[in-house]
Amino acid sequence: MPPIDWQAFAAKWCESWNAHDLDRVLDHFHEDVLFTSPVAASLFPETGGTIRGKAALRAYWSEGLKRIPDLHFTVERIFAGVDTLVIQYRNQKGVSVSEVLVFEGGKVRRGHGTYPLATDDPAGTSR
């Protein structure tokens, strides 16, 4: 498999999110993807923040887009590893967020949404 063009991936990822096009976003993920996020934990407490499989990821992100109709991302920086990409972006609230994506066979096998810890919120529950 040829190496992934991390810059192009991050640009397409951002364009897909900003278009609110879940099919395009999900096209980058394996069917049996595992995704973790504290936001998932707040929207779907029964998951404990761990979403398993593309269908469940679609349900989670569909709910997110429904609740955040003005969702918009601006990529600030990307960090690349051997099979890992970190996309640091600013969301519609102006919050800097990072998504850690681990690839296998050219698609995301595991992803992790990460959010800044507020100094007055040691548990990091405010976003």
C-alpha cells in the first residue's frame, strides 16, 4: 500500500466535516472501527465513550451534527507518525481539539477525540 498523504487526508477530512457529509467522513474508516470520545460518553452514556463499528459511529456523529448545526472545523496543525495522524483543529466554538487517528490498510482503525482540560475543571468535563 502506498504511503498516505497526510496533508491531503487532513484537508479532505476537514472538507467532509464542514460539508456535514457523513458518508464522506465515514469513507475513511474501517467497518469495525473503534472510536473514543468524552463527547460520545455524554451523548450516549451507555457506551462509556467507546463507539464500536461504523454503524454506531454514524449514529453518534449524526446525533452530533443534529445538535450542532453550525459545526465547522479549521485545521491548525497535523502531526504524523508511522501509522498515526493527529489533526489539531479549532471547532465552531473556537476550542482547539485534537483527533488521534490510527490507520491500517489506508483506513482509520482506531480514533480518539481529545479535548483540552480546563484549569478549573480537573476532570476535563467542560468542552
